[in-house]
Amino acid sequence: MMQPIHIEHTSAPKPRPKASDIGFGKYFTDHMFILDYDDGKGWHDARIQPYQPITLDPAAKVFHYGQAIFEGLKAYRTEAGNLVLFRPEMNIKRLNRSNDRMSIPVIDEELVLEALHQLVLIDQTWIPHEPGTSLYIRPFVIATEDMLGVSPSKQYKFMIIMSPVGAYYDEGVKPISIYVESEFVRAVAGGVGHVKTAGNYAAGLKAQEGATLQGCAQVLWLDGVHRKYVEEVGSMNVFFHLGDKIVTPALTGGLLPGITRDSVIHLLRYWGLKVEERLFSIDELVQVQKDGNLKEMFGTGTAAVISPVGSLVWKGETLTIGDGSIGELAAHLYETITGIQTGRIEDPFGWRVVLK
Amino acid sequence: MMQPIHIEHTSAPKPRPKASDIGFGKYFTDHMFILDYDDGKGWHDARIQPYQPITLDPAAKVFHYGQAIFEGLKAYRTEAGNLVLFRPEMNIKRLNRSNDRMSIPVIDEELVLEALHQLVLIDQTWIPHEPGTSLYIRPFVIATEDMLGVSPSKQYKFMIIMSPVGAYYDEGVKPISIYVESEFVRAVAGGVGHVKTAGNYAAGLKAQEGATLQGCAQVLWLDGVHRKYVEEVGSMNVFFHLGDKIVTPALTGGLLPGITRDSVIHLLRYWGLKVEERLFSIDELVQVQKDGNLKEMFGTGTAAVISPVGSLVWKGETLTIGDGSIGELAAHLYETITGIQTGRIEDPFGWRVVLK
């Protein structure tokens, strides 16, 4: 039987940020969810309490050995006034796959869904009303045992915090420029690139610095073995629209199985289009671009949904994708997925979970 | 000019653990060092204060993106009653190489050395007296900005905590059994395996679980590209004594440049022995073992100093190294390095830094 969630309401609600100032991940709602783990006792003391700092011993394992994982999803306010989540069961399953890979005890999936449900409802007034806005939800687990041996922690905290987010594209969807990274590697099969563990993100910061110096917004990651197969763009999955088909890198172990990626594949096939999940090399990418067959390239992820790529920088050359503006398919995917999320259009797959 | 270190002494010294109960990384001394970083202000407010918990926002970047690095070194009590560090300048340089790779601002190396110096002296009574014991010193940096964007943190804490450690080999140096890992990969060139970032250690836990199930103490890591070149053993560097020479994996980017590794190479060459830093495959390892030419294999690291390997498990077969007991060279290296560390023998290289 699922353990109960104890609720302590805040007595001091915080002031709300101005709509124009929301941004991403800067402001947090009035409450958070916590669940503790102790060896021999399991996950216990599920509770929602006022958002507040946490106090840890300086020897807590998360600080030293990075035993930490997270998820990211959003709650949306529909035009009819409902509050919905988008495929949360996918996030919860991936949360536990991440836990398992990082030697963290798995968590009752029903309890996580219930925690998301209750927490969003408690802080529902924090979900902004403006078009394109939403409430970003960040479940995460950290190892808290205060002992310096390199071994799985005997104590953890699973927490959920939430942050209102502004429209990702406040001046319309804009294609970005991408730097093809040849020095640094994000992940390799056999490693942890296929799960959402904290260290993957710190490892990518250095390459991002280089991309910025090249005037690019993000990095295109190549695989760590052959240094030629495309894996991800920034921290998004990536799709290529070539002639009459769409290609996306296969899940070979070095890249994250994104939920937006999965949704895009579903939609494309639902529309009768041909999708290939396979190895796709930078050489093939350059070739189809030179042949004029690369119609579109776009990233997919929870934050941006669809992020069209306008140009690529590779070996000192700038390659323009299509005509450099957002492609037809990217635009249609963006409209459809955000439409399903916000209730603007029909949901043929049962992806919306209505909270109220 | 180096910034001053403000000192606040504890008014409540903690009880000391019994010598027999010390273990590794379980008890912490009375004081710790802290240095804060804020964007635009740099590293500031160097201070030693009573050991105490730290309070962070749940959105602190270290919890989500693993922007965290550490070092490990020891303070020794010599037979003459001096307190010494072993090659601390090597740890401090590596600390900043780790910082740089993880997009963390580098720290004044002179200040770090001074902080180590003062902190060890303040808590000097925590250094145990029994043979083989020491005070383990853990400098580390964590990203503390409370913002969920994937970008380098604008705030950090650099801290040093210390823990008395018991004799690693309380019943004499014992060879360990090693499981050759073929599924999981620790690191790959272009990634972060050559620096001491937190995420590397969490990523290795799953393989360690498998080794334990196979009755082995540690994992032998193979490279992530060819899946055949030996890289590290557990979280130690590794050496092979073959015929008249010693082989250790070259620093190809996937393994940590250990300070004990460097000291071992120095000593072996000082003794007139031939050391090869090169690629060394599991196939070559198995072949020399089968040919009877593998005299010794041992790991090197700060915790164990020298850790002889007695046997290897590879493809269901158990290969015994030498006669399964500690080899002559491993024993001589262990005696020499611990001898230099504790002042029992001469220090021809100036590796000891005497604090008092």
C-alpha cells in the first residue's frame, strides 16, 4: 500500500515574480516534496512542506561522489482552465532507470505520481497564465550519507521542487547555430550518458564554453568511440529531415531516451512519415547538406519542445540548414505537441494527465 | 597578495573515536576550512571554523548538474614527532586542473597550501599515533548557485574537511582479487576521467556491485573506445611487473594522473628499473600471465599506497598473479613510500613538506 503524504502548508507565501521576469529555474514555488531513505528502513516520511533550504554534513556523498539523478517535466494550464501533466509516467520510469544505474534504491512509482499530483495542486496558483508559459517540475535524488568511502550511500533524499517558466520562444521559434564538437565527448556506451545523472551535465559545460566562443548557441555531440556518429545537441535529442524521411540517432547507450524524442517519433509515424532510428555520422550529415537534401534539423527536449537548427559550424565552415529558418515539419511538431500539452488540440495518444 | 585566513576556534571539541574504531572517512575533526566564490567578487572570505553542517537551497547546482571536484591527501605523524604532508603541491595543481575542466574558477594555489597548513596544525591532535594511521584531508569544491539553468554556477564553496584514518592494512598488506569489467566503462578520452570530478565515482558504483557478486574486491577498468586497454583498478592506477620491466597505462585521457602513480614511477626509475608508460591490453595481460611472465600486479593510490593484486577474474576464468601473495617490488615500494611519508627513511626527492 502506498505510504501517505503528510502536508504542512506554508504560513508565509512568497511574492510572485512579474511575468516578464520569470525566465527559467530562477524562482521556486511555496512548497516542496521530500522523501527520505535510510538503509534498512527504505523510503519513508513522504511529506510536502514549505520550500526551504536543506542542511547537510560537508561529508555528504553527493558533494564528493556525485551520486545524484534528476528528472524534468512541466505542468500546463490549458485554455479550458485544466491543469495537466504530459506523459509523467515516462519521467517516473526513467527516474527509476537512472536510480538503478547509479546504485540508488528505486522509488514507488505510484507514490511519485501522487506526489507530483498533490504538489502541483497545492502550488497551482504558481502556474503562469501567459501563452507558452508553464510550471517546470524538478524531481531529484541526492546521496546524503556523511561518509567518505566510495560506496553507495546508505541515506538519500528524493525531492521535488517547482519553478514557473516563461515562454521559451518569446519572440517566436528561432533557429539556433550549432558547433560540432570534436575535442570533448559527452558520453560513451557502457557509461552513464543514457540516464539523467548530475555529472553528465557538469561534464558538458566546457564544450559549451567553446561553442559560445564560436558564436554558437549549443554543441553537437559526436559519439566517444568513433568520434563521428551524432548523438545529442546540447542537452536535447536531435532529428534530421532528409528528402522523404526523418532520421534520429538510435539509442546506442550514449544518449538520453528523451520523452519529447519519443513523442516526436510517435507523431511522425502517426502522420505516415518514415522515421529511421539509426547511426548517423557527421560525414553523412555534411554530405546531405552539400547535396541539398537536408531540409531540416532540430533538437527536442522538455524545455524548448522543438528547437530548430539554422546552421552548423564544422571544421571552420558554416553549413546552413534548409534556408536557415524554421522548417515546416519542426513548426508542425511544435504546434502539435504544445497544442496537446495545453489542450488546444486533440490528444490521440492519451498523453495528457489531467490533475483538475 | 594572499588573502588572510580568519580563524574561529571551536568551543566544543568533539570526543575522539577509539583507535580500533577509526576506519576510513567516518569521523571528522573539530574544524574545517571554507572559501566562498561569487561571480564578480572572486574567491573570498577564507576562514577556518568549527566543523558544522552546511545549508543550501534545494536548487543548488551541485545537486542537479554535478559541478563538483575534490582532492585527497594525508597528513602523517613521523617517528620524530613531526607533522608532514606528502607532495601537497601535486594535489593543489590537480585541484585546479579539475576546476578548469569542470568550468569552475581556479583557486590561488598558495592560499590552498596555507589553508592545509593551518588546518592540520589546528587539529593536529586528531592525527592518530598508531603505525599505519594518518589524517585524511579532503579538499573539495561544490557549485552552490540556486538556479536550474545548465550553465556554470555563479557561486561556489571550496572546503577542506579532515578525517583520522586507521591502518589500511591492519593485518599486513593483503593481495586482492579483481574482476575485469567488460560491460561498464569508467571514462573515455575527451570526457572527464582524467580529473577528480564527483560524477566519475558514482558512475563506477554499479560495476563495483557486480565485482562484489563475483567475489572480487575491485574492478579492472578497460578503455571505453577499444574495450581492451587497461586503465585503472577500482579508483587506483595500476602497474604490471613483467620480466625485467614495469608497465603502467599511459595517461591517454581516460585515467587519473595519480600522485602515488607518479611517485612509484620516480622511485622505480631511481632504482634503475625500466618503466614503460604505454597502452597495455587485457589480451597482453592474459598472455604474459599464461606465459608465466607476470610477476606482479598492483594498484596505487593515496588510501592504500600500494595494493597488490592476487588474482584476476576474466571471462569466467581466474588467473593467479605471481604466486598470489605480495610481490617483492610491491612490498619494497610500499615500505619506501610509507617510509618517506612517516620519516622512517630518507627523502631523496623532497617529497615531504614538514608542517612542524
